[in-house]
Amino acid sequence: MTPLDGSGFEYSMSQLSLLEAESIHIMREVVAEMQRPTLLFSGGKDSIVMLRIAEKAFWPAPIPFPVMHVDTGHNFPEVLDFRDRRVQELGVQLIVASVQDAIDRGLVREEPGGSRNRIQTPVLLDAVEKYRFDALFGGARRDEEKARAKERVFSFRDEFGQWDPKNQRPELWSLYNGRVFQGESIRVFPLSNWTELDVWQYIEHEQLELPPIYYAHEREVYLRHGMVMAVTEHSLPRDHETVFTALVRYRTVGDATLTAAVYSEAVTVRQIVDEVSVTRLTERGATRGDDKFSEAAMEDRKKEGYF
Amino acid sequence: MDLLRFATAGSVDDGKSTLIGRLLYDSKAIFEDQLEAVEKTSRDRGDEYTNLALLTDGLRAEREQGITIDVAYRYFATPKRKFIIADTPGHIQYTRNMVTGASTADLAVILVDARNGLVEQSRRHAFLTTLLRVPHLVLAVNKMDLVDYSEEVFESIRSEFAAFATKLNVPDLTFIPMSALNGDNIVTRSDAMPWYDGPSLLHHLENVHVASDRNLVDVRFPVQYVVRPQSTQYHDYRGYAGQVAGGVLKAGDEVVVLPSGFSTTIAGIDTADGPVEEAFPPMSVTIRLADNLDVSRGDLICRPNNQPMVTQDVDAMVCWMDSASALRPGQKLAIKHTTRNARALVKDLQYRLDVNTLHRDEAADELGLNEIGRVRLRTTQPLFADPYGRNRTTGGFILIDESTNRTVAAGMITTAE
Ligand SMILES: Nc1nc2c(ncn2[C@@H]2O[C@H](COP(=O)(O)OP(=O)(O)O)[C@@H](O)[C@H]2O)c(=O)[nH]1
């Protein structure tokens, strides 16, 4: 057998193979021990990688759980198209938990300003209750944000979906404790130990298809608080904001009203990897309007039941 | 590029956060927005200079208390290696965090303040590192700038620690004098200490050989999940998925499945990317066997002439991790060992270990939070186990309180009969 990483040592593995092996182990552990798992699939790159790992973990059997998308109603159409096509190719069931639907039902109220970020959480929790999911795979990584650095791979949530940083289970070796009582659940983060660069390198290595907005394309944009925002039906510029055309790409593809683009000429994964290796801004700092409000914003949202 | 997992430990104020901040900063793992946030916090707090330690201060609750209370994971990479740091706080009561962080570490960095030399906690950290069988240990003598970069100071700490380390079982020990604040011997060798001819910390981290630390001798494959596609294409497919815990498995190898004891051969080793000729730790693969045996999760595949202990009587060093309860003889707990779940009865607490003096208190009748002791358990089902020193995967387990579902202890199997 040839060395996997050119190290010259026969039984060594590259960092990507090691991360993949760990993530596969985590996914199998959940399916073996939990009753009703689901995977949060947004069509974003982290969830695409996660879905690929699920595909590998159970091969040649199909992925043994449904996937779920919390649809804010403010998504990029390219991403929704991609989402639908991908689940069809894999033959997995897609559950859409719709924020619009929840607003119409009176479960949540739209916040002034139109942001639907906070109200995603009750919609997610509502779906978890309805389908009685006890394990939810999320694509979050520990390198994303400070409050995540201490997040467990198996993150315990009480019957209100809440995260209590003081009440998390110690995780040793690769032994995970997924025991829950009725109504409680576990958020599972198989990509905990991956960095943004690892994700991109994996996408390149696996030749994974991504929604087109991840690559540089021309788009009508305007600047808000120094961030490059796309003109979409959900995110219109205000009076003083000038619209111009620029070559941009997205580093994350969440809610169109909150997700900013970055200037880029990268049209291949290789070029993106090159850009990411020298970038000096975190993914969230550069492009996520939602976490900028306060340094502890993420921590608060997690406590409420957010990923 | 490969991967190194390391844990850091030190007493409060030895400079651990500064060291990690510097490693992240110098390897460019710090992003501008993170630095901005830290600069702002430093200014708000009235610090004179940007406090790199703030880069690693996680949750608000901790920031308010000014101490780090849980294991945090940090990431950085050089062209040679990706690194995962388990940043474990040095505060007195947090043995549990150190044990957690060390459980997956290939290497541990223990910091001491050159002015103070070895303190009680340095010894404890070294002991925990060896208890968890972290294969490589670095004693980082920090704040050398405050002792005029003195070779004598370094040498006296080195010899004192080396003497202590002979009592422990330290496989590979390295001493590095440094100043985390000034960056001496962190990324590059420092001119301030010409008498030191060893590597910088980063150079050592990049080059220490870890792949050979894995056990490639004893074949151990705990069955995690049975793959049985209900499809026409793979109608008769039956594969045993798992992560190799030891040894090298090859197609054609004769194997035994525990607990049944039936032998068969490996028909093939599958992955979604195609079959592989060999599987070794920690690969996640799916094994097909030549015979149709009844194999399920929790079973273990090994070689006929090299089998683990099959036992319901387990002797182990146990670290208690729960603040709301204590370990006592007579107690019943759930045990998770590799992919096997069972229940365990605490038969006996043989002694409680004082992690500072290594004194054994045989009169102890319980283990509380952060206490370590030697325990005998009786399990409801046999475990397929190796001594932890031989295999960290088949030698480690956790205990779970079934009334709260909390993970209350970590155990390392010593012997079992
Ligand atoms: N002079 C000097 N001060 C240091 C050095 N490393 C850390 N410090 C200072 O020691 C104090 C404690 O450091 P910190 O990194 O917060 O320690 P921790 O509690 O171990 O994380 C801070 O004021 C640091 O600036 C060093 O190498 N030299």
C-alpha cells in the first residue's frame, strides 16, 4: 500500500482521511444508538460535506435518516434548486420546516426589520417535536466562533432545545454518550474538528458539486455596514445605498438578508482553496450579519436552542 | 499533511493562553476580526498591550469569572501539519478537563513559570499525562525573559523534573526554554538562549513522529454497525462497519469474532471509495466475512492467536467527573466500552490516589469530583478489553449514571482477570 500523504510511513493517514474517518465513526454511532436522527441540510457547503460523509458511512446502503431544512423563506433560489436536486439524487427524504408557514400559523412573529434569524429557532424546535427527532446532525465547526470552541461533538439539549454550557457531558476518546430522556435531544457535530480550509480541501478532493453562488459571479450588490450585500427580492438596498455590479462569491449561503458576499475572482475550488489559505477574516466575521451584534451573540442564540 | 492532537496544561498565569495565542497568531490562524475583537476587549479592560490570551477565552460566563472552566479546542496548521489543541485549564479543581483533553492527545505541553519552577500542579499535570498515556510530553519552561534567559535556572528545573519523571512512565520527554510573550523558541530558535541547542516548540510539534504510536500489532475491530442494504443490487450484502482500534487487517486474514468465538476469514474490506487491501487504525471501514455468522454491534473481530481479555471483572483507574455524586462500592452504573454497552457494579474501591503526592489512600470509601482511584467492577456482559497502556481504545471506558444520563467517570483498564 502506498502512503496516503507521502510521508513515507506506510500506516499514516492524511489529515483529510483522519477527519473523514472520525466523522464517519460519529455518524455511525448516532445511527446505531439513537432512535430518530435527522441531518440539517441547507444546501450550504458544510451540510454538503456532511451529507457526503453520511453517504460514505452507510454505503452501499442508502442514508438511513431523513434530512431537514429550516427554510427562512429568504433563501437564494440557486441554493434551493441545488438542495432539491441533491436529495433526489441520494434518494433521501427531505423535510422542510418553513418559517413562512410558522408565521402564517402564528407560531412566530416576524421581527421588525424583517430578520428571520431569531425566529428560525422555534420553527426548528417545533419540527423536532413534531417528528420526535432525538438526534440532529449539524455542520457547525469549532473553528467558526469562540462560543463553539468548547462545544461537544454530542451537544445535549433539554426538552426546550436549550443548550446549557455548564451541563455538557465530558467527551473522552471516541466514546460518546447519546442517552436522553423523552423530549430531550442531542445535536451532533460530525465536522467539529474541521476548519474552513479542511472543508474546501475536501470539496476539492471529493469533487463535490456546490450551488453556483459559491463561485465568483457578477451580481448587483450594495454596501451595508461595510459588507457586500446582494440585491434580492428579500434584501433591497435602502435609499442611500448605491447599487453596483461586482464579481463576488459567497463563503456561506444562509439567509439572503443576512449573508454577505466577498469580492473574488475564484471560479474553481482550487482557486477558492488558494483564497481561503491566505484570507485574514473568519467566515462569520466577513459575511454573517447575525453574529456581529455582540461578541456573545452566538452564545445567547445557542442557549435558546439555535445550532 | 498529517494531524497532531496536543493538550496544553499549566497553572494559572504560567502563560498558557499567551502561548496558544502566539502559536495561532504566528501561524496565521488568527483572523483579523478575531484580533479586532480582542484589541477592543483589551482596550476596554485597560490592558496596556493587546492581550493575546484573550484570543482563547471562550464563553462569557468564564470571561466574567476570569478563569477558563472547560476544555476548548483550537486549530491551526502549518504547511507540514494540521494541529488540534485541547486547551485544558490549569485551575486546581479541573482534573476532569485535563483528563478529557489528554484522552485524545498525541502530545502534551506542560508549562511552568521559570521563576517558580516546578509546583504541585506541574507534577499533577505530568502524572495525568502519563495516566492517560499521552505518548509525548514537552515541559515548556516559560517566562525565561524574567530570569535573564538563565541556563542554570532552566537546567535546575530540567533535572528536578527529569528525576520526578522517572517515577512516572514517560515515553518521550522534551524540555524547551521559552518566552511566550516575546516569542522566544516558539516558532523559531531564539538568539537570547544560545546555550540551548534543541528545537523550537513549533519545530518539535511539526516533526514529532506520531503515526507509530498507534498499536499496529493487535488486531482489534469493534463492530459498530451492521450494513445490510435492502436493495436488489446489494441484495446479499452484509458488512460490519467500524473504526479499526488496533492492528492491520487484510482481506484473506483468518479472524475470530467475539463473543461467539467462531472463526472465519475476511472476504473483503470496503469503503465507499472502493475496496482497500488493508485497514489500520483509525480507519473507518466495512468488513465482509467469508461465512454467514451472526455478528452484531458490540462484537469484536480479532486474530485467533492474539485476542483481548474477555472478562466481566475489570480493574481500572477511574477518574470521577461528576459534581453531584460520588463513586461508592455497591453502586450500579452504565458502562460504555468501545461499541459495547453494559451495566457495571462497583465491587471495590481499592484506593484513592493523591495526584500530587501519588500517595495511595486505602481507607478511602468514595471518589468525588476530580478524584482518581483504583476500582474493581463487575459487568453484566463480558468486555473485550486490553490494558489501557497497550491500547487506548480497547482500554478506555466511560461510566454513565442511568438516573441522570450524565457521563460521570472515565476509566482506564489496568488488568482484568
Ligand atoms: N514576561 C513574560 N510574561 C509572560 C510570558 N508568558 C505569559 N506572560 C504573562 O503572564 C501573565 C499570564 O499569562 P496567561 O497567558 O494569561 O496565563 P494562563 O493563565 O496560563 O493562560 C500575563 O500577564 C502574560 O502577559 C512570558 O513568556 N514572559
